[in-house]
Amino acid sequence: MRIKKHPIKSFKRGKKISFHYNDRKIQAYLGETIAGALHAAGYRKLTKSQKRGRDRGLFCAIGKCSACLMIVDNIPNTPICTTKVKPGMEVFSQH
């Protein structure tokens, strides 16, 4: 689900690209975050809590809470809420 028309703000969508999330191909647009692209693709459960294994989704969306840390192009602990998508990047759940 992506915003197609906003009543107040206008914006230009970037070029359509794809990247991989847990070995699945995801469509995205240049300029959007990994978290935004995953949300638009229907992914709501991003990680699991360490203590009880409960599903966790996006929380603060500004890179402060560590709820969305994933492995991005072999770099662990990358906050996907502030990291922009790149063509062909590889993203994996961390827990």
C-alpha cells in the first residue's frame, strides 16, 4: 500500500527498482526506505522479541529504538527505517 495522491503534499516517486528480503524479490522506488518498501509490500512483522519470540513491527521509524535492525548487504544491525533502498540489495531478518 503506497500513497498515490496526497491532499496537501506533492511528491515525485523515484525509479522503480527491486531488492531481496529474505530471498524474496521486493519492488521498491528509489528514495524510499527499506521499511517503507517492506510495508508497501505487505510485510508488517519485521523481527521477533528476544525474550519471548513475539512478532515485532515498525516502531519509531526514525532509527532510535532498534526495533527494525536487520542485516543489509552483510552489515548487521542496520536500521531499515532510515536506510534507503538500492537496486539489488540483500536484506535479511536478524533474529
